Amino acid sequence: YWCFGKNNVNGVEKTAKNTTTVEISSDVLVQLIDTGDKEVELGSKYTITCTVDGGKAPYKVELLKPDESKLTWQKSGTSNTLSCTPDNNIDNILKCRHGIDKTLYNGEGVYKCTGYNQLPNSSNDKSDNKDVNIIVTKDVTVTMSPSSTEVDRNSAVTLTCEAEGGRVPHVLQLVFNGKNLVNYNTDNGTNTEGVTISGHTITYKKTISKVSFDDSGTYYCTGKNKAKQNAEKTDKDNSEITVVSDVTISSVDNVDVDLGDVLQIPKFTVEGGRAPHEVILAKPYGKTDVIYSNSVTSKCTGTFTKSCDISLGASTYQQDGNYKITAKNRAKQNKEVTAEETFSVTVYKDVEAKMNLKNGGELITDYDKVPYGVSLTVECKVEGGKMPHEVELTTSSTGKFFYKRNDQASSNLTCTGEHVLTCSLTMTTGYHDDGIYDCKGYNKVRNSEHKESYKSVDITVYRDLIISSISTGSSSILTNESTAITCVVVGKPIIEVEGITWDHENSAIDLEGNFTTIKGSDDYTLISTLTLNSPSVDY
């Protein structure tokens, strides 16, 4: 403080002055705008403001950061790292500021501001400090990787469920098919092996060293943390894992079945990484059945491995032959691939021979009266489950005819058909075609055992009686002359001799002569000759 005085002495102005120094004595006092816990959003700006007040102007201020580094201001310093300026131009009060342009997780923690001064007439430092705890906040963010991927069957895959937040997430869950693979929760003390925490990120990794079809599906990752004002936040992510492999079909055994029994195809499986979407059965008689599709599901059950059970009902000859199963699915990059499996069905039935006789197209039922002189078809039918391979047809008049399936070039009998062979022989019936007709067939059954069947009929050719001719040597004769009248009779069976009579104008009369009857050129012809000796009247 300065004191001035003035007066006039003999007209001369005189002055005088004196001074005294007053020092306000006060310990240093530090104040922070924010104290205690201060929430700061990740990535935002924040300024720490520290006010240092002292009776004797503070000469040094320090700001200790969470990483133990210091920012310093000194009154006499030339390389200060902390910005401090008098508040309202009052040297006793300093405002020190530290600005954070982008708050990061590594800026989280306690900041301590310390101010120093000295009391008058003292060389001892006085200090004061205040601190603020910076809590970096951010809503939890969950990441699941890989996000969506195809994985070859039996290869390895690592799933990563990760949650990151301003306050370290306190809940981490990984769920697949309704089952918790990890359930980390600090609230109830649950901890799971494999969970790691690094800074503000909590991570769980699951490695499947050899993936199977059952590992296909969606994996759900959920994380929770406390954000601003301790409000709980939740985030979720998922990963779609598709285990891929080309479709395959299990082997199918060949089937042996007796004719008429139920034809049951052995159970088989169709397997593929993406569930097989179509299974087709191609049959030997040209028909194709859809065993499984999006609309036909009753014959195959399962997802990635489908078990198929097929019954084709009572077996028929038509079902004998080769079958093919075709399955389809989507493999890598959704490319459609197919697989095929073949098997055979053998319908068995012991060989059976049958014989029919036909006059033209009309069936003959009376073998004792087969008409003479007609076109007779002898039909030998041989039926067998495994195709009959040989047929023999023997007739009484023409001998043996044969058919061999594997040697048709040398066969002299024409046969058509497969499981039912129809062999036929056509002839014009004559007297000598009486006798036994044989039909014999051969086939092989289970274990290549040979089977044969035999059928025979005994026929008799029948011919209605006819007068083949009647003639005379001369129709005009003298009374003293003789003439012969000849009558030829044909029939089968033939009449006896006494079965021939001669009549005159349909009236039996005594004839002037006699007649004789003899056999003709065969057993079925009679020749009767009537001799008229010197007839007296016309006959």
C-alpha cells in the first residue's frame, strides 16, 4: 500500500510518501467443477477444470492422470504442460484446464488436481487436491463371428461371441438350439470357463474341431451392460452356420420276393449338409416315384440324415428288374448335386406249364373231338418268377420243338413274352394227329435251383361221316347185263361194315345182287360195291 502527502512551503509544493506491505494469509484451496464419479460418453469431448485459490498466489499446479502421468503448471516455468490462467485477472486464483477431444477407454479413471503455495514468512509448501473419477460409458455392442458361413463336414470352425461396452458387460450368453453354450453373469456369480475379459470387451470362443450336420443352425450371442445412469442395455447378434457336404445314399441290398408277397425295399438313408430336398425312385417298368420332396414327406423322416422306408405292395412280375434311387441336395454355394444308388428286385415263382388248343381263335375244350381238317393252334404257356429260359413242345405226329432264351438262333419254336412265355405251333389236323401233346418249361429260382413243369393232353381227331362219292360203271344196261355201283364213305371213327345199307328210292327192298365193303387206303375210308346182275327193272 502506498501513502502520499503534499503541502506548500514558501510557495513550494512538497511531497512525502511511505509504504507498507500487507499479505493475505490463506492456505491453498483446490476445487473441481466435477467431483466424484463423472460419466463421459465414449468418443465425446470433456474438459477437466481445476480452480486453485491461495492467499499467496499458487506457484505450482499438478494434474495426475489415471496412467500415473502428470501435467504440470509452474509460475516460473517455461515448458508447462498444463494450461492455467488467473481467474478474472486475480493472480491468487488460477483456473487450470485439461481438454480431452475424444474420450477413449484408456482415459478412464481418477484425475487428481493438486495446487501448491506458501504462507507469508514461511518456506513450507501448502497444498490441496481434489479428484474426479471419469467413467467412460457406451451401450453394449455384441458381435458374433463368423456372421454366416458354409463349413465342410468334419472340418473345424471357431465361433466367437463378443460383447463390448463402456462399463464392462456383466452378461454374455451363447445359445444354440435352445441350449446355453455359455452363460456368464456377474450378477449371480455365474462364470464359465473359456470367457476372457480384456479392457471393456468380454469374449467367449467355441471351437468345434469336427463339425457334424447337427452343428448346422443359428447361434445367438447376447450381451448386457450398465450404460448411463446405470441403465441396463442389451444387444444381440447371430451367426448362421451351414455344414455342407454332397448328398450320399447308403447302399441298398438286392431284393428277392415271391410273387404276390409284399415288396419291401430295404431301409436306406439319404444324407447331406443342406438337408436333401428330393428323393426319387425309378422303377424298371418306366414309372418314377417321388419318395421325398417339399410336398411328399411320409416315406422319409429326418433332417440332414433322412431314413426312407418304402413298401410297393403285393409283388408282380412287372416289378422285377433294376431300380435306381436318385437324391438331390444343395452343397457349397447352393449348388445342386445328386447321388445315385441302384439295386435289383427278383420276383420268384416256380415254373408252371399250361396248354391250350384253339380252332382258329376258338378254344377247344373237348380233346376227344378235335375237328378234322381245321387250322389247329397248339399253345404252350410257361410261367415263372425268374424268366423261364427253356420250353419243349412235343406232338405225336411232328415230333419235338424247343425254345432256348439264350440261344434263340437254334430254336425251332417261336415264343414271346418274359415271365409268361407263350409258344405256339399251328397245323392242319389230319387223321394221324391223334395222340399225346407235351408242354414242358424250365426256370431257375433261389440259389439258382432248376425247376421244371410238365403239362400234357391226349387228343382225338374227329371227322363227321360223309359220303365221299357214289358212282356206277354204266347207268344204262341191258336186262341180261350186270353193273357195279360204288359208294365211298369217309369218317372218324369209321363205321363198321354192317353199318352200310343200300336202299332203293329210300325204301329197303331186296336187291337183285349183293354188295361187298372193304377198307380204303386208310383206316378211315370204306368202299362198298353193289353188283346188279341182269336187273329186271330200273334202279
